[in-house]
Amino acid sequence: MASHARKNTARWQQDLTGTNRRAALQDIRNAVPPAPHARSAARISAGEARADVVPAELIALVQDFVHWERRHLDDAVSAARQHIESPANWHRLVLYALTDALAYNFLLVGTLAAYLQEQGLDADLLRRHLQSPDPDRYVNQEALDLLAGLMGRPIAEGLPEPTWHFIGRQIAECGTP
């Protein structure tokens, strides 16, 4: 019964505004600012491209990051339930957990987008997959470092290993659980 009432309310809102939930979500996606210092990943050579198979490292990355995102989302739900009597704690703990989950998701999407750019996926197709007007929206240096670590690419001699390169390398070494 509650589901039916919710659907009626949603239909009423759609009739009122002319926008449904899917279109409203796309408006939010379009408003997401590009990653700081957004960039395109350099296309790799044809000999290195792996268009016929999804690398195990990417599967491991998705599993690892979704695990952490889910953990942070569960923390948000738990905090939302436990701290209703204390609005200051409620706001603080729920927002901490949600922004942590958001950061993981942003980096995950950016890393997968960078991989697809490297593989030479058409920019228009990538825009459609990302549901974004900009194929570089999520790709930043951290995503490129994470991808480099996942794919076992060396870092420049004499430079310290970036944190996300190290994490990508660790995920690749551990493989899929």
C-alpha cells in the first residue's frame, strides 16, 4: 500500500514539474563539476590494448571499492538511526560516511573511464556510458595513478610512489576475492 501511495506522489510530482526521477538525476549528473585538473588518459599502443577481455585487475578494483563504498553507506544508515536524538552527531556522522562513499565512487568511475580512454573507446560512446557531457569529468591524476598501479606500470625513477599507485598495485596483487 505504501509503495502505491509513493508511486502516486511521484506521478503527481512529475505532472507538476514535467520531470521524472530519471531526468532529474541526469540534471544532477550534468551539474557535477569536472575533476580537479581533469584530463584524458593517453591512449596506449595497439599491442597493449585488451578490447576482447576485461582485465582481472579492473574486476578486483570494482569489488574492492564497492566493498568500501558499501561499508561507508552502511555506516551512514547506522549513524542515521542511532543519532536521531543528537542532530549535531547525526549530521556529522552521516555526512562523513556519505562523502567517504562518494569519494570512492568518484575515483572508481574515473579509473574505469581512464582505462576506456586508454583502450581508445570513442569519446561519444564514453560520454553516453558516463551519462555526462564530458568524457573527462571523472578522470584526474589520482585515477590515472590508481590505473597505473593496477596495470603494473612502473613509476619514474627517483620519484616516490603515489599513494593511489600503491593501492592499485596492492589490489592487483591480491586479485579478486
